[in-house]
Amino acid sequence: MKYLKLFELYNRPQAPKEEDKISDEIFGDVKDILLEISDMGIDVQSVNGHYYYPEPSDRRSAIVIDLTSEAHSYFYLRGNDGSILDCILRLKEYVESNGCEMVAENIPDNKDDYTKIDDFIEEYSGEDLYEIQIIIYNI
């Protein structure tokens, strides 16, 4: 049992080291871009310091963003004014210019299947969305 306890402590996920994390400057800019989405009645939660695994053995430092409808209803990426989609595209352009990649998942689908942001937009642009999780990770 003593050895199992050591194994468990050794394999516990560790927080990213400070030098591995996406910079606080990029994280701050991401939060600024997302302010416009929160002004549209979408709850925006963002956290820096997580890991994302594009491949099972490939661990990358990541920012995790959750977009949820505040009114417990749904929203569209391409609303009447297209503002949510515009913000996401602006965010994509910004993170790619800073050496990062962006993937997304429609949480209620519960597939745990993240897709590149362009494919996500194409697939879900006309559908009712309740919660989206976006991950920005270092390339």
C-alpha cells in the first residue's frame, strides 16, 4: 500500500510551471476580447494554467473559456448581428498571431470531442447553443 500511495502522488496532475503557462499579457488580451460577448448576455468564465492534450502524449499549456447563456436559454454564433461570431473570429486571429491554437466543443453534446475553431463554426453556426468550451493552447 505504501508504494501505491507514492505512485498516486507521483501521477497526480501538476499545475503548469510558470514558464510553461500562456503569458498573463495574452490572457489579459483574451479576457478583453471576450468582454464584448459578456455584454451580450453570455456568461464568460476563463482560466489560465490548465493543460490540453491535442494527442494523448502531447501536453500543452492552455486557457480554458466557458461561454454559457445567462438566461438559461440558447444563443447562436451567427445571431442577427453576428457579434458573437465576430468576437470569436477576432479572438482566433489574435491567438494565432501569438503562436497559439484554438479548439472548441459544444458541451451539451457531451462527446469530449474538441474540433478546430473553423470546423466548429461551420458545424454549429446555425444551431441552438447553451454552453461552449473553447481551449486556447500553445503550439
